[in-house]
Amino acid sequence: MRVLVLYSHPVEDSYGAALHAQTVESLKAAGHEVDDCDLYAEGFDPVLSRHDRMIYHTYPDNTALVSGYVERLKKAEALVICTPVWNFGFPAMLKGYFDRVWLPGVTFDLVDGKVQSTLRHIKKLGAVLTYGADPFRAFVAGNPPKKIVKRVIRAQIAPLAKVRFLAHYDMNRATEETRKRFLDKVKREFSTF
């Protein structure tokens, strides 16, 4: 299966980088073809410009500046998001990816004013997230990243797609042991993805 991994962290030797590396390694060990999209390393421009917004609904013109990313998404059979959660949301880099690449004509069509997904070719969805907050604080805040993965993106892909959501909460008080335990969990989960 061709898996698009969306990775978003600016620090090459971070714990997030270790999670990303383990995710990719485990997917490859499971026999998947991995398209590793490291948004920072690739220099992705997350800014939706005035021009981008003006042509947002004009397909295929809206894809001109992000055509490579659009093609990678269209070829994907599975999607895995590997990112920290900052201020109860995705980093601006990853949010910008969704704003600029998940476009009309690419991920959805508007038919009589209603959204119809065009991502039914994605059969599996995974997420590896780290939170500074503990689970209770994330719950009280509504846990937007979890809802985006398990509700918003989930609703756009194949109807019976499997979803794996892994989160290491309370990174502000993480220990070497909790980090290792979560890294091992990522290895196990994505070795059977």
C-alpha cells in the first residue's frame, strides 16, 4: 500500500523526529511503499496568499503552485500524520498544507452547494501526535486535533477506512520511560498498519 506520511516538526533531533523516523521505518518493515513528506525539510510554503484565495474554487488553476503535493495525495492509498500539537492545534506548517493542498477538485467537489469527497482512494488513516497538555486539559479544550483526524478527515476518506490515533499526552512532564514506551507503541502499531 502506498502511504503518504505528513510530517511537521522544525527540529531535526527532536522527539517528534524520532517518532517520525519510527513511523516510517515501521511502515516500510510492514511492506508499505512510503512517500515521506517532511514539510519543513521540503520547504513547503504554508501561506495561502491573496492570489491562492482568489482562485481557490477554480480547478485546476488552484493547484498550479502545489501540483507536486496534489499528485502525491492523489497517489496515496493511506495517510499518516506525524506532528506535535501546539496550542491545541496543528503547527502552522501542517495547517497551511491542508489549506493549500486540500482544494476543491482535489479532495472534494461542490455539487449543488454540498461537499462530496474525492478522497475515497485513501483506505487507512493514522496519526502520531504529541501534546504538551495532559488528556484532561485536551478534553476540556475539545481536543481539536483528535476531532480533525477522527471526524473531519475520517469523513472524507473511504467509508470503512481504519483509523489509528496515537497520542503522547503531557509531554511537559514526559520521562525517558514514557517517551520510550510511546515510541515502542508506534513501532508496534505501524508494523501492522
